[in-house]
Amino acid sequence: MIKKVIRTLYREKRMQLTPGEKSRMDDLILIQFQKLNIDIPALIMTYAPLERAGEFNVEPITDYCYFKNPAQVLFYPVISEQTGTMSCVVVNDFTQFATNKYGIAEPVDGLDMFADEIDLVLVPLLAFDKRGHRVGYGKGYYDRFLKTCRKDTVKIGFSYFDPVDKITDTDSRDIRLNHCITPHAVYTF
């Protein structure tokens, strides 16, 4: 399947989930993440979920990471419309957020961080395939950003659904995930 078809199909599938189904799946995804055999690093990039799109809320994941590694420092993405790039900013309990034109909460202020210092990136997605490719929202911000991260930076996505067999229109600009967590499995690529 091509990205455009997958994007439409999985947006619809996600929006059809009832609050109860979503809540159960959120709990199951956290349990699956806790089974993932990785050391929880200190420098983690996360994201604010697009609630209107039914996106998975990663806050329980980052809370668990903090429990496992209290030295954790969180970073959030900030999109630059002028350059078409995404950077990351250190956040803390006092960071103020504002909604950007895509409806995504971004830090208003904070210390910019170099992408090559991040150990783990929690990556938003609509769907993924059995090879670790993901379908995002189509702007390419994450793929461009992930290219600037270290080769050993761990990239993890979260999906309410199992993978599609193959995304047929991937290319060299698409950065693969290391893992994707669903309510019933941990996929490693």
C-alpha cells in the first residue's frame, strides 16, 4: 500500500476507536513497552499527542522512563515553518507550551538541544510496516530530524494497530524505527 492510502485508512481506523477501547489499548501499550529489553536512557525526545487525531499519549511512557531513570531529561520538537525543519528543546515542569498551526503543543521557550545528543526518540505515527517504516502526517519533519540523530539513537513508535505488510513508496529519506509497540506486541526491526 502507498502512504497516502495508509494515511487515510489509519486516520479513520483510529478515530473509530471508542474512549474505552483507546484507554484499554493505552494500558496494554504501556505494559508492552515495559517488556522492551532496553536500558532507559537519560536523554529522551517525546512529543505532545495530537488529541483531535486520536494519537497515542506518550506521557505514561515518559513517566515510566522517569521511574526507571530519574536522571531523565525530556525534549520536545519545535517546527520551523520558515526552514521546514524540526529542532528539539529541553522542557521541565515550568515550560510553557503553545499550539502551532498544526494543532500540536510546542514549548514556547527552553534550551535548544543538538539532535545528536538524544539517546531515545518517541516517534508519532499513523501506521507502520513489517520492516519498520512508518507513515506520519506527510510533512517529513521527523525523517529530516532523525537523519541528524546519531546512528545508535533508538527510535520507537506506538500504534493501536498491527503493521501493514509493506509501505510500497518508501525511499532513502524515510528513516526506519528500531521498535514499534502495539497493544499486543513489541516489533523490533
